[in-house]
Amino acid sequence: MTEQKQTSCTPREELYERIGKFQERLRKAGIQAALVVQKADLFYFSGTCQDAHLLIPTQGEPLLMVRKSYERALEDSALEKIIAVRSFKDIGSNIAGMLTGNGKIGMELDVLPVNLFSRYKKMLEPLEIVDVSGVIREIRMIKTPYEIDCLRDAASLTAEMFAEIPNFIEEGMTEIELSGKIELFLRVRGNQYPRIRAFNQELSIHILSGWNAAYPSYFDGPTGGSGVNSSSPIGSGYKKIGRNEPILIDYGPVLNGYMVDHTRIYSFGPLSDKLMEAHNTALEIKRRIAREAKPGLDGKDLYDIAIGMAEQSGFAQHFMGYGVSFIGHGVGLELDELPVIARNYSIKMQPGMTIALEPKFIFPDEGTVGIEDTFLVTENGLEPFIPALDDAIQIL
Amino acid sequence: MTEQKQTSCTPREELYERIGKFQERLRKAGIQAALVVQKADLFYFSGTCQDAHLLIPTQGEPLLMVRKSYERALEDSALEKIIAVRSFKDIGSNIAGMLTGNGKIGMELDVLPVNLFSRYKKMLEPLEIVDVSGVIREIRMIKTPYEIDCLRDAASLTAEMFAEIPNFIEEGMTEIELSGKIELFLRVRGNQYPRIRAFNQELSIHILSGWNAAYPSYFDGPTGGSGVNSSSPIGSGYKKIGRNEPILIDYGPVLNGYMVDHTRIYSFGPLSDKLMEAHNTALEIKRRIAREAKPGLDGKDLYDIAIGMAEQSGFAQHFMGYGVSFIGHGVGLELDELPVIARNYSIKMQPGMTIALEPKFIFPDEGTVGIEDTFLVTENGLEPFIPALDDAIQIL
């Protein structure tokens, strides 16, 4: 049964270290236990993405209750106590057996739908359900050495992908064709779908050329894109890749759950001086932020530095596109992790954070130039996950 | 700016017909209005998937409030009243301007996360928020002639895909390679990612061979698959496609938002008599259900017919796999639409329903045989969306 099966189990010590941090936060907050259900969080604390509930009490051993598939959860998870459950009721009685009296139990209320919440409320009475999604996101924000290794694997695949772009790309091909070829390249290397935490956001691949990289969308990022139709109105579309227009490759491969996020610009033939200048401004912003972003520095001050430089360059009105007021975001098991480097958003830089820093300039009709690199916050500022990747516009 | 841009606008009369049905249901339920936010529902009632809120009062013109992108919502949506809003507060005051006094307002509480719900609650006070997701799902369950045409387009692409399989498939290739090649074929033809409504469910492509098609997973469907790692533990994996094992191609292309769902079995060289017999039983079940499922018939009785036939065949313990007790589901803008044809789930067949009927037999170590076809419920029973597609096992 195990021919060719690939598993990448999160080490036991790693899981218990993460759980320990969470338990400490729960104790401080006066919460009896947490019940983790969302896939990314469940994977983080248990090592499995099966249909399971993880009960983490303030002290002692957590209990992984698996509805489906129990056998696979046993293979995936290095936790001590893993049991099979059949129903919601089963889960309830197991929890009641572990927790006594009143008190608070934490759940991920940023993602849990209202109707499901009502069922949990009934199941967990007299416990009061409180939100622990903020705490979980803060713990996950600081990457462990094990996680940094996972991110480096995703970064290696990203570097491989960019090295292949000149072999994939052809003048006159559609964006979706280029995107599909890159997707196939990554797919056979174990790439998986990125997870996004925010409600109603959907995955989209931003391989965009010329005006389409400046085409607005619902997405709270600098670029949008037409997508393929009005029900999938984002990312690559039917537009043909032409000459003398910037081709934006913004892709975050995902390996073993972990993703990085990088953007590079290509062009068939030269681009206008204006676009080249704006691109260089983006690179200067990136380098300056990478130097400044030492532990203790506030994200909102980094944002202000970037805006200041964009203003000085004369391209301020094109910076980050339509009403978007951030320049970077955390990545890991989800595309939209903490921290966010944004206007008036106060958050102190800490070692172990990741930042996908993406200063970009968006010119309607002409397209998008700029850069995105994923960094690790270290004592000396930002350390790139792919140090050797050229960030100049690649003229083909 | 419009070079190559593809839009497929939902016709105006279509939108107002759908809204009219919803308004009637709201009136009957004594609900003042509904506020629609989820992407599939928003697309259904407004024609756009931009970041927008659609307020549907019990009578009169709905109001589409668009945060981003207003320009694109204007292009996409044939609704009368479309306005730009900047913030949550803006949305609140627009609603307050349209609705007076107390009363109930409907939202999609099956998908809306708790924390967001709290914000809406404050915004909408003194209105009481009630769940209208059931009503919306029931309306969407009955497809209009326009939607049936959209489904036929997706079915045509599916037929094209199956016709190409013999050209893609090679003995010894991995499942993810075959899957990636099919994905590329569909991608350049406008395929988009399927939407799934249920919490914590994720897209997965079930191109599986031999034992891996019988490998259990968290998914509430007959097949699972190893996936590529423990954080993406479902669907195609690294397993190589071998000889004399069933190769399952279960794929639902999505065009203009609409999807169908079909499965075919291939094999390099013959399969055992047992597998061939089980496959034929699945075909008999499909044909019998297709004849019986006339309007008025109850889904649970259809399920019982299928189970009865599985029992008679001697393969009952392999029917539908690990603890799964359904044989079909609706498809449309989402993969998990109503109706569900399941054990003890009472639902009367009605013209305009879609059913992806998927009797399958799962044999650990050997794999999965069986079929999936998407049908329309008509006065005469089920009408297949792809009538000419051979449902025998294709020996390569």
C-alpha cells in the first residue's frame, strides 16, 4: 500500500514546541483550552490535515479526534493521543471528559462560519467560546528553524521556476498558456494550492502582461488582472503577451504546505525609460526597507519610508495601485499571514517573521513594474530567501 | 484597454428573474431584505464577483454596493443600481437609507465567519440577522434554461477532455504528471478553479490509479488519494500509473463559473473479472436511477434503490468507500450544491435540478471502478449532459 507514497511528517518536538507556546498564551489569557479545526492551524499544531479536531488544554497532552481518515492521521501526526471519533456528539463527550466546569474555550472565530459556531456552542455548553485566532496567527507569525527550512525548499523551487521562464515564454502566447505551462512545471514537482485565510478571497495566479497587469480587480493586492471571465475575474487572462510591455510573473510555489511569494518582470524588447525608472525606484525601496527592517522597528514606519521614496521619485500616484495601502505581508502556511506592512498598522519587527515585500508601480495602459521578494527578519535586517535571484527586468 | 478581454455577462432578465424568486421567498418568510456577500451567490444574483455587497429588499430594485473594482462591476453586472462604496460604514449608511425600522435581514450564515458576523450585527442594528443560505441554495438548486446552457458548455469541454485522454496518458507516468497535463489542456480553454461551499473543504483533482484511488482521505466522497504530502493529502500523488489497474479520471471543468462532474475509468491492459463486474454493476445502478429519478420521487428512495442493487451484486461492502453514504450531488456554481442523494435524506426530485450521479466501488489495494455522469432532472427522468460519452472501461 505504500508504494510511492510521499509523507513529510512534522517532527514531534516541533509540534510540542508550538503547542507549548500556545498553551502559555492560553494560560495568560485565562482560557481553559482551545479547539483547533481550520486546516492550516490543524496542520501547524498536529501535522495532519485530515478531518479532525484538536483539543489543546492549558496543560498536558492535547487530544486529536479524527473523523476521517483515522489511519492517515496516525501516519501524519506525531502527537501522543490520537483517537477515532464518529460524530459531533462523540467529539463533545470527549471534550466534556477532559474539561471540567465552566470557563472559556478558544476557537478560530475569524474563519468559523456562524451556523457551525452555533452547533459548537451547543456542544460545548456551559463553556464559553472565545476567539483565539489572533493568538494562533501571532504564534504562527514567528517561524521556527524547521519552518524556515520548509520555506527554503519552496524558495529553491521558485528559483528553479524563474530559471525556466525564458524557455517557457513566447511572444504572442496568451497569459493563461504561459501560466498553465508554469503550473505544470511546478505541479510535477509537488506544488500544491496555496491557502488563503481571509473570507471570500480566492487563489489567483498573477501572470500578467502590459495593461492587464494594471487592470483593477477585487483583490487587495497591487495587481489584479482580467481573469478568464466575470465569475473568475482575476489573474491571468486571454491577453496575448506582446513586445515592449512588462510581463509580470508573480507566483508563490507551495511545498509541504509552505509558500514563498516572488515577482519578476520580463519583456520582449526594451521598455520605456519611465517604466525602467519606476522599476529601479521599486528596487531602491526594497533595498532600503531590507536594511531598515531590524527587530524593534515598526511596520508602519517602514511603510512610511516606502511611501516617502515613492513620492520623491515622482511616481507616487502609481505606487501599489488602486487604493492599496500595504507593501508587504507574511507568508508561511497561508498567503495572508502576519505581519502586514501597511499604512498606520503598528507592528514591531521580530526575528523569525517572514515578509513578502512587494513595492510595485502600476501604470494603466502600460502595465506593472517592480519586485517581490520573500525575506526573513533577522537581527541584521531582512535576509532574502533567494539571495542570487537577479531583480532587474529581464529583456528577452 | 479591451484587447482580448473576455466577459460573459449574465443577461439582465436572468438576474431579475432570480432576484424575483428570492424576493418572493423573503416575503413569505417575513424577512425585510437580504444582504448577499459570498462570491458564488453574489455572481448568481448580480453577475459580478467583485468585492461587493448586494442588498435585495423584499420589493423593488436591489442595490449593488461595490468596494473594488467599481468599474469592473459596472462592466459585469446588468443590475440597475450600482454604487461605489469605500468602507463598511458606507455600506451601513446605504442600507440604513433603504430599510426602515426593526425587522429581519437575511445573510449567508452557513459561510459567514463569526467575527465578520459581529461586525455586520453592529452595522445592521436594530435589524436582526437571520440565515437565508438555505433559501438561496434551494433557489440555486433549480437551474434556469440560461444556466443549463452554461452547464452544456462545461459539458462540451469535458467531452473534449475525455477524447484527449488516450493522447495524454502513458504507462509509468505519475498521477500528478497526467493531472498537470489535463489541467494545462483545460486551462488554455478557460477552465477556472471550482468553488466548494462547505467549510474547510478544499479543491482536489481525483486522477488516481490502482490502490491510490482506494486510499482514504478526509474528503466526504467515495475516493480520496494520497495527494502530494500531509498538508495536501488528497487527490493525485506521486504514484506511477501501472498496468492492469483501474485509472480513475474524475474531473469537473468549470467554464464561466459553471461546472459539471464526470468520471471515467481507463486501464493499460485488462482488469480482473471482479473489477469488470463491479464496474458493470455501477453502470446498471446509474441507468436504473436515471430512469427512476422522475419529478416527485424522493432522493432517499433513489439511494435505497442503489444500495439494494449494490447488495444484490455482492459488492455492497465496497460501495462508495469509507463511510460515505451518498450517491449523487447537485453541481452548478459550486461543486457541493443541492440536492444530495443520500441515506435518509428526503428531497423530492424537481425539473431543473442537476445530479452528478457517481456509483463507485472501492477495493483497497486494487482501486476504484464505477462512473460519474452529470444529469438534468426532467419530466422523463435524468437527461445526461454528455449523452454520447462511452461509459465502459477504456482498455488502452
